[in-house]
Amino acid sequence: MAKILSIETSTGVCSVAYSENGKVIASKELYETNSHASNLTVLIEKLFELENTPALSEIDALAVSSGPGSYTGLRIGVSTAKGICYALNKPLIAIDSMHILTYPLVNKKWDNSELPVLFCPLMDARRMEVYTAIFDSQLTLKEAISAKIVEEDTFDCWLNAHKVIFFGNGADKCKATITHKNATFIDDCHPIAANLAPMAEEYFKNNTFQNVAYFEPFYLKDFVATTPKKKIL
């Protein structure tokens, strides 16, 4: 049974969670933009002050969001995670933010759809861009994580034969552009540390660890941008 501390800082939400055997025992979240630097270590300290959590030194591993997402948020989260791993000599698990964001939705029942359902996280990449990917209902990646300038027909190859669920903090600015009848938008979805727990447990069982010395966040900065036909801002 693995005891894992999870950290998620890829968006404006700063969150931490403690899990045992893939089950979340305690978690803390702060929905406050630009709060990571001053609050992440405080949240971790408060998390391990709770009665149902052990001492931080007793964890078996630490899981962190690897990105893409906020450059500053990811840098703070990964730096903190690596520092704890170094200090306690614990292994580091990294899970991308697209999986973290999508995980809680794939287990829900989506009624009134005769079409197969796909999931499309949209994470705000500022200006005209979003970070995105496509998953099926088994959380299998159908389209690789990428940065896109969203146009009216960007996802039509999927929407023409599937019901596609769009969500994440980049979804709002795409609503007016993605008007296909098979598109559904879900509000208020954020990647949070508690969502890492089941996946982190599997990574731990499979010894899927990162090299603490050399691991860097997946910033996804370099991509080829095109001029959008229809602006989303």
C-alpha cells in the first residue's frame, strides 16, 4: 500500500492531496490566482498536520503534474516536488495535466448520446491558444497533447462521428467558435491533486518513476501556429 503526496499546480488552482492505496485520505485546494509560490508549502504543511495523515517523512513517493499548463505554476510545483524527493530520498512520479483533468469525467455516465463519447480537455495557453488532447472513455489517448489555435472546424474530424465533451479553463473562450451539434461543454473543471491518486498508485506499482535530477516540466512552448480563420477572443 503506497502512501503518496500529490501536487497539482498547472493552472491557477494550487492543490495537494495525500492518498493510500490510490484512495484520497486528505486534500487541500486553493482557488487563488498566482498563489502557488507563497501557499504551496503551506498547504503541504497543513495537509500533514491533519489527524488522518502521517508525517511527511513517511510517504513512499511524491506525484506531481508534469504539464502542460502555467509556466510559473509548473516550475513551482515541480521544484517543490523535487526538493522533497531529494530531502526524503523518495521517488518522483509525473503525470501530465491532460490526464489529470480528464480522469474524473471518464467514469461518469453520459446519457442521451447514441454516439461514442470522446473527451477533449482545453487548457488556456493565453492569447489565442489552448493546450488540448483527445481521450476515449477508457482514458486512452486518441490524439496527442498539443497546442492549438482553435478554429470552427478544428475538431470536426472527431465531432462528425462522436459526442465530444469539452472542458477545462480554456473551454470558455472556445464556446463561441466550436458550434458543432455534437459538442458539449462542461463548466468548472480543474486539474486537482486529488485526481492524481489512482493514477499515481498505478505508476508506483509499475515503478514508473522520473529521474529526480533531470526531470523538467512539459511546458509545450514550441509549436507551429497558424492564422485562425475565426478568432476566439
